[in-house]
Amino acid sequence: MDPATSAYRRKVQAHAARRLAALSGVSDPVEAAAQLRAFIKLEDERLKIAHRCGAPGSWTVTARSFALDCLIERIFQHLKRSGEASEALRVASSSFALIAIGGYGRRELSFSSDIDLLFLSTGHRRAAAKLVTEEALRLLWDAGLTVGHSLRTISETLAAARADVHLQTALFSSRLVIGSAMLFESFEAALEIERERRRSEIIAAICEEHEQRRRSFGAEVCVQEPHIKEGCGGLRDLHTVLWIARLTNGCRALDELGASELLSKEEEEKLIRARDFLLRVRCEAHLLGGRRADRLTFDLQPELAARLGYRADTHLAASEKFMRDYYRHALAISRACDKAIALATEKRLPRARWFLWRRAARPFIVENGRVYLNDEAASSLRRAPLLYFEAFARAQESGAELSHNLLQALEANLDLIDRKFRHSPEAAQAFLQILRRRGRVARALRMMRDTGFLSRYLPEFDRISLLIQHDFYHHYTIDEHTLKAIEALDELSRSQDEQRAHWRAVFDQIEDVALLYLAVLLHDFGKGRGRGHAARGALVAARVCRRLHLDPASSAKIVLLTKHHLLMAHLAQRRDLTDPRIVQRFAAQIESLDALNMLLLLTYADLHGVAPGVWSDWKGRLLWDLYMRARKVLTGEPLISAPSARALRKERVLALLQGEIPPSEIERHFALLPEKYALTFDAEAIARHLRLIKRLDDVWSWQWRPFSRDTTELTICTRDRHALFADIAGALASHGIEILSAELNTREDGLVIDQFVLREAATHQAVEERRRGRIERALRAAIAGESDVAAQVERWRARNAPRRMRARAERSPTPRVTCDSEAAQLYTVLEVCVADEPGLAYRIARIVADLGFEIVCARISTEKHYALDVFYVTDEEGNKLSATQEEELCRALRRALAIEA
């Protein structure tokens, strides 16, 4: 024991003796509870000071466990002198033991951890043991502790553990706190016999519990808000390693793992450092939250980083540096856990099979779902490092995992992946061949990442590894996001979903899928290097392409895709695609049909890899619309002109509505609307609009239709008036409906045909049919001017305001308001980027209307509590805004939304 620990223990014991010595003379429960609480409070304050001064996490949690040992010892000394409890304790003394289990047994108590206790007794002293247990628990609860507890005999405990894997694993850390040492030794001996007899069954239960935890908390380490205890790479994974090591190798402590076959000494040292780091982080999280806070939430990370001594630099925020360290340690734990489980569950090859394979001198064999390395070929790995690619290829082709012996060999020889290997044409061809196996690429790349090979072969990948993007949008670190994006491509290639058949058809047209997968792999390599990651990434991509010996045309395509990987989503979601100039400029930038096909799929993969729920059918439709328009340009097919569109639509609508609406009314309808109308809507939609006009009452007419699997279309026909769109937006917002797009059309005679794409704000699903009647009543009242829309929106905002703490998080996108008169031919484009809030679109629309301007089109996007709203605006005469008007609009919005200029 080191001197600091010895000194601390002496202080705790002296404090317990001084503070709790008089406990036995206290009859008032309130006074007794006050003394116990005062002891814990002072010890926690002492440990808080030590922690904040840099004490290791493992020291802090061990010290707190010792303080509670002292508290429990004093409680039992008090019970010895306390009437009925004293007699019960005397009767039960030789047949009673208080055992710490779980985290308390491991001496891993953080500041807000609960404690788990097993009150062990023999059957013939059960009544006395029960009384002692009740009295001890009362005092522990009075002390303010959260206690998990049970009173059992040895046989009852073993039976309960067979039925409950959580109890089974908690008993691995059993530790006698007070009571009969002989009973505890008997208990430990019975446990060892039980574990030996049921070893395989217990290992299987531990593995199943591990899988269940992955399903509940996620199977990725590199998520934005990891759970430090139960998440992938958290403390529970570390405990799993120790439980399996205990069962398979008899290891009782972390520092014994390096001597076992499970892990190397280097891996053991990594785990020791990782444990200390996670425990220190957990202690700080509990202190900051004032409670048991085990999820590293977005808003908690910056303060945690500051408290733990991290400082920002030119490229990375303090929280990004902190989280990068967290992921590094968590990955070490996760990989050790995976190895331990794999080794414990790995089926041994039959001896005859092993012997024949070794004689055949083949380096690898696939058996029992794993790729094994021939022991005699291990030396070949050093002579021919291209075998790395063969190992990954065998796993890719067979769907097998890498065996324990192969993993160890691959990780032990990473020094072979040097500059010469990275520049080798043979290595480049082997790597590209892996990228050509569509549908199976992500798994191979993940194996490369997890063994450390990918960062050695592509040092640029190391730059983005474990780097969190501290914004509202990205759920994963950049490297994990990249692998998730590639998984989305793999999944698309295998999908049988008929609604994605057209996307798969584009995939089938790709000339060389290796280039597509490589583009997805490289697309974010510019991050972590300052602003403008797409342009920086293009330079990095060019360097990687040279090293991979790609021909100039292929290299140029990869560079182009990297440079413009954000462009397609940007245009599809923010711009009016009926403007031919936008589509023509986009097609000119992309240059070829093959590049367009790849950019479409890169965008598809990128959006799928951002976070669960970011991709939607609505976004897919927008992207597909842009793709089809650009495809026409690149294949030499002219974009339809407005006059041609009007003539074609009119002819089709006349046929659709024959005998239903007079041709003169149809002719008049087209004549009263601008040419853009025929470019925006197809003939079927225009026919629906004319039917709505026909059944217009004194206020409005409307129609609901499914738009996609997760959105609903609402078309409204009414008469124009000031601030109409703002009031419609407000009525929808006050009922929890989110506008994704709005096409606003006003005829010269004052009739309005507004078409919206909507979804439920809470669920991001189509508008529920059961709620539509109430929404219709609110819309009718708002359109008729019979309701106070502003008051309704304010009430909704008050009930549904988002957590404001999230807005303080570092590196959130900078709020901004901009006007651009060059982005569209006929309109001024207003963009508002700001933290989302209920009724935001209404507030913006109201300000635009109050200034006398008109909104003719809107694209509204909300991701992870952040909004990007785009409005196409004109003045009262239908013209673009002047520079003075633009400034007036921006100033009013910045003031209303509290955005600095």
C-alpha cells in the first residue's frame, strides 16, 4: 500500500472513531442519521478535493469504498450495544456475514454509486439474522445511501445466481465487510465449486448478457453521448473481461491478465490506464451532475473537459480532445472484451484437421466461423506482409471472424506496414480488390480499423479516428461515421426493398465500385484540419490516390467527389430545382454521368451514416429529383422550358378533367399563374388543385395525401390576404406539425393554392389521421382570422421548449441569417440557421410578412435541435429584394432571434 493511501486510511479511521464513537449512546434515530450523514459528507468532501487535485480515478473509488467499510463497521459496533439488535447479533455472530458484492465488492464506488450487500446467514439463525439485517439497513438508509440488498443462505444464493446472471457476475467481486470469516470462506468455496461445475453455462450467460447490453446501449464505442458504465467500451465491458478471465484462466485482478493467454502485457497495461481514466471521468460526472450521471451527454462534455484539465487549441475544442481520449480508452476495453469472448467461445479445431492444414503450409483456414492463422505461417507474415490483405480478404469472402491467434499476429506485426508497404503497387491492388467486393466492404474495413491496420496503411485515417464532431448533427466520431456510411452502401447493394430499386439500379451502373467505396472512405479526411474540410479533403484525397497508383481519370473523379460531397444535399434541400440555372451549374461541376451516379450514392451513404433517423424518404425524393434533372443535362437531353411545360401540363390536365371541369376554367387557371407553376407541379397535382378550387367554400378547401412513408402532403386552397402563410405555419406549429416544404402559389385573381409537405414534430412520421380533424379546425380558424395564432404558438412554445443547456454546447453551428439575390433567378433566397424551437417557421414568416414581403417557396430542415430554414422571398410587386430591403429583413430577424450580426 502506498504512503498516500495509508495516510488517508488512518485519517478515515480516526474520523470514524471521533465522529461515530458516540453513536452507540444515541437513542434518537434523527440524531443518529445526522451523525452518519455528517461522516459521509465530510469524507466525500475530502475525496472531492483529492479528486480535483488530480487523484487517480482508481484511488478515489477505492478510498470511498474504504470510507463506507469504516461506516458499516461503526454501525455494527452500534448495533452490538443496542438492545434487541445486540442480542440478535450475539446469537447470529458465528453464522452471519455481511458481504460486499458488485461495484462495492470491487471497491469501485464513485460519488453517487449505490452499494450492493449480501447478508449471508445459516438457516438455523435466520430470525436473528433478519433482525440484524433490518436494523443495519435502516441505519444505512438513514445515512442517505442507496442500498441493494438480500438476506440468503449459501444454497439460496447459489440457486438465485443460477437464475440471474447479474447476481452471478456480482458475486465475482464478493468481499467480506464484517461478520464470520469462516462462513465467508465456506461461501467462497461453494462458489468456486459451482463455477467449475457450470463454467460453460456461466460463460454463455455472460456472453448473452453482453449481447443484450449491446442491443440496449448500442454496439459502437464512437457515439456522441456514450454511456460510461453500460455502453460499448464502458466499465461493464471491462468487468466482462475479468469475469471471463476468472472462469477460463483463474485471473482475479486486472494486473494478472498479461500472464494469461487472453491478453498481452501491453494490452493489460492499456486496460489498467483505461480503467483509471473511466473511473476518474465517472467521478467527475457524478460531481458535476450531483447524481449518478453515467451518460456523457452533449452538454456535460465541455464542462467535464474543463474540470479534467483539457484546453482547446487551433483545431480542436477541449471537449473534442477529451472525448478523443475517452474513445481511445473505451476502444481498448471494447476490443479486449471482444477478444475475451471470442477466445472463451472459440471452438478448437480437431487435432487431425489442424495437423493436415499445417502440413499443407496454407497460411489461413476458415473453420467454425473464424479465420485461423497457421502457426508455421506466422513467420511468413513478416516476410510477406501482403498476407495482411489476404487475411482480411478471407474474412470478407467467407463472412468469418478473425480468430484470436490471427488477431494477435496481425496486431503484433503492424510495424511491417511502413512507408515502403504503403507505396507498394501490389498492396494498392490488394486494397482496391477488397473495395470491389460490393456488399461486403464495410466489414473488412472495420476489421482493418479495429486491428490498427487501416491507420497504418492510410495514416490520413488516423487523423480522423476517434474525433467527435461537436455539433447538433453527427451522432458518431468521424471514423465511425465513415464506416457507417460504407455499411449503408453495402446494405443498399443487398436490399430487396422495392422502394429502393431505382437506387440499386444506379449502383449497378457504377463502372468501378472500388472508386465509389474509396470516395466514401476519403470524403471526410479533411476534417480535423480547420475550416473548409471538403476543399482540404480534396487535397488529401489527391495524395492518397497517388499513393494507390490510380490513373489520372480515376484520381480526378475521387478528388471531385471529395470536394463536392456536400453539394448535392445542399442543393436538393435548400434550392428551387425548377430554376434551370441551378441544375445546369450543378451538372457542369460534376462533369460526367458516372461521377453523378457516384455522387448520388455518396450523398445517400453520407446521410445514412450521420445518425439514426437523419435519412428520410423525403430527403431521398429531393435528391432523386435533382439527380434526374442533372442526368438529363449530362446525357444531352434538354431541360423542359416553362412554355413547353405549360403546354404539356395543360394538354394532360384537359384529358384528366374532361367532363368534370370546363376547358375554359382550365385555360384560365394556367393563365392566372406564373410559368414556374407548370414546372413545379405535374398534371395530376394540377388536376387536384382545380378540384379544390371547384369545392372552395367561403373560407377554404383542403386535401390530405400521403407524400412518402414518413411525410404527408397537405394542399390548401383559399383567398389571399396579408400574412396568410405565417398564420397557416402558426396553426400547424401549435399542433406539433413540422413543415418540411411549402410551395405557395397565388393566382392573379387572389386565389391561393399552397402545397405543404408535413410531418409530426415529435416522431418525424407522417401526420396521424386521428389528429387531422383538430388540425383542420385550427387551420380554418386561422385562415378566417378567427383565432389568435400568436397566442396559440406561445402556449405551444411554453409546453415544448427544448432543453436550453444543449444550446451552450461547444462547436454548435454558428447561428446566422443571410440573404442571397444571386442564388435564384427571380427571388431573394433567405437562409436562417439557428437552434430549433417550437414555432420557428411561424416567427420567421411573421417577420417577413410584417415587413411587407412575400414568401413564395420554403424548404425547412431540422436536425438534432438545429434548424436550417430557406425561404424564397419577393417584395410586394413580386420582385427580388433590394440591398436595403435585404439588410432590413436580416436585421429584423437577427434582433428577433437574438443572433449577433
